[in-house]
Amino acid sequence: MYPIADFVAGALLLTLGRKVFWLFVGIAGFYVGIEVARALLAGQPGWLMWVVAVGAGVIGALLAMFFQRVGFALAGFYAGGYMALVVAERFAPGAIGVASFLIGGVVAAILAAWLMDWAIIVLSCLVGAALVVASFGLEGSMGVLVYAGLVALGIVVQARLMHVARGVSDRGREQ
């Protein structure tokens, strides 16, 4: 879409996806909205796709702020659906992604609602890494290596932030 915006959104998700999960839901909702609008509104004006994308992001962020468990499930649905669309497009270009979107979304929503913190960390890192890799136009084995490294780095950063926020520091464990 827009490489700089994709990079910034991806970096935010990689580092702060769990901490400000409503932002994660909003960003994921926006990207899901764009993909769904591209598939369902092909041939329609570009502004209509933007309205759908922004609407999906805003609705997701508001639900996440006011109804936390629903927000976690919605974040899982958006992220799982988006990742399923990305994978389907990469391995079966032009294939209809509705089934993959729904399956990926439902599976991830169940995991997110069940495992909450860790699911949000992993899902936000998966989506964030995908956005960063896409922003640089990396493909093939280099893209896969950078993607895997970013996912791992994001998980480590967010896990550390979660432990610090809960008052569990390395010094506290040593004492």
C-alpha cells in the first residue's frame, strides 16, 4: 500500500501490539478492511475502499477499548484472517480468500480469547512483521528470514515489556 505507513504500523505492532492492543485491533482491522474491500468492491471508487478500511479499524479499536475480551477475540479474528489472506495470496494468487479469511480468523479469535496476552503478542508480531517485510518489498528466502527474525524479536521485546509491566524484573528474580 504505502511503504512508510506499512513500516510504521508494522513497527508499532512488533513492539507495542499487546501494550496498546486496541491500536493493534485498529491497525489489523484497517488492513483487513482494505483486503476485503479489494475483493468485494473491485471496480468501485478508491475512496469507498478507504471508508470500509477505516470503518473496520475504528469499530475494532472501539470494541477493544470498551469490551476487552471481545477486543482480544476481534484482534485474533482480524489478525488470523489477514494472515490467512496473505498466505493464500502468496501460495495461490488470485484464489478467493473468503474461506481462508474466515477459517484463519475464527481459529485465531478462539486462541486470542483463550490465551489472551500471549496470543496478542504472537499475532501482533506476525502481522507487524508481515507489514515491515512488505514495506521493504522483500520476497523469497530473504523475506522469510527477515520475517522470522522480526517475529522472534517482536515476541522477545513484547514479552519483556509484559514482564516489566507486571513488576517481574530480572533483578527481582535474583533476590
